[in-house]
Amino acid sequence: MDDAGTTRPFAVITGASTGIGLELARQFADGGYDVLVAAEDDRIHDVPAQLAQTTDAHAEACQVDLATADGVEELWAAATADGRVVDAVALHAGVGVGGEFVQTPLADEQRMIALNVQSVVHLAKLAAADMAGRGQGRLLFTSSLAARVPAPYQAVYGATKAFVQSLAQSLRQELDQHGVVVTAFLPGPTDTEFFERAGMQDTAMANTSAKDDPATVAEQAFAAFRKGRDHVVTGSLGTKVQGAVANVLPNAPLAKGQGKLAEPGSAD
């Protein structure tokens, strides 16, 4: 309840300690939602105070490892404690692994699959079943331009995002009959910690000055979510052009271009 005694809708945002996820939390809070923000790192506990500086939304934090099934269940239990209704879920948590496929550690890629794919399916299953039972709700999936084009030197990451994009658009059709609206957004290279965490600091992609602002990406994603759009490519005009080009060019030249940007050492 807010000070006026009216009930605000409630949203869960994963991967919300930094970057696009943090900016999504701001969008939901500014857009009238109370929020539960989740992430694995300690910084998630600072987010409610950060949101309180600009909004009167109630915000709480849940530090949880969503790469594990137990972590997903713990988050959902916190979200639905005392019979609380979850009106929206932003499934944003994810990570990248960059490098040549024959050299990247399998364990790193397996953990990425657990976070980017398995946890998304698990949390979406819990949320969608609950929302469909009530006949209303909204899901926002973070996809990527990497879902649209081959991703050399990010091969497994690109595959995880292609999975998410397909899942989101399939669920949009399934869940519509139950009153649940599903939206996906596809950001391009964005000025976040993604490249550092993915081990891609020495790539041309990481060092370009054309990376998008996470606040802009989140604002456009939330606008599409509010409008109930199927999906949206977020970011600058240049990123949107890349998304349009990906719809028409054959995979071979797209793969070659992406490979030049993501190849280790390409920043030199």
C-alpha cells in the first residue's frame, strides 16, 4: 500500500543490481509498480534505497542465485509470500561467455545455460501458471540482437538468446487466451558490465563508442511492455537498423560481420 492507501501492482525484476536490470527496476517503480528486485551479488541490497530517491514505490531485494533451481524457487516464494499477487515479471537475469568455442570453459557455458535458459523456463513456468490461473498478468523477457544473427565467439550465448526469443514469442500466443501478455525486447551492445563479465574486454564490440545507454534501453523496453507489444529492438537508431538488417541479410555475411566485432583481440 502507498501513502494514499491504494494498492499498487507488484512486479519482480531479475538481474536488477546493475545495468539494464537496474534501469528496468527504475522504470517499473516510476511506472506505478511496487517491486521485488533480485540478483546474485551483494549490490542488490542497495537498489531499494536507490529507487527510494526518485519514487515512492515500495521496493525490496532478494539476493539469490538464479542459476540454480533452488534459487528460482526461493525467489518465487519471496515474491508470493503471504499470498501476494505478482502482476508482472521481468526475466532479465543473464550472462555472456565470449571467446573461441574450442577454448571457452565448458563449466562457464553450462552455468550460462543454467541462468539464461533453465532459470528463465523455471521462473516463467511458475509465473505463467499463476497468472493464467488468475486470468491476467504480464511477462517481459530480455532477448538480444544476438537472437537474430549468428554470434561467432559468443556462440553459446547467442543460442541461449535465440531460445529466449522463441520461448517468449511462443508463450505470447499460448498465454493470450488466458489474459497474460508477453513482450520481449532485443538490446544490442549496451554500456554495462556485460563485456567484462563475459571476458570480452579486448573485442571491438566491447570498445565501440556506439554502445547504447542502459537507461534508454530500459525505457523503450518498458514502453513496449506497457503497450503490450510482441517485441521491440531497443536502443539507438543504429541498433534498430541492425535489427532491421538482420531480417533481410543472409546468415553468412551477418556471421562474418559479427565475428569481426566479437573476436578476441579485435579491439587492437
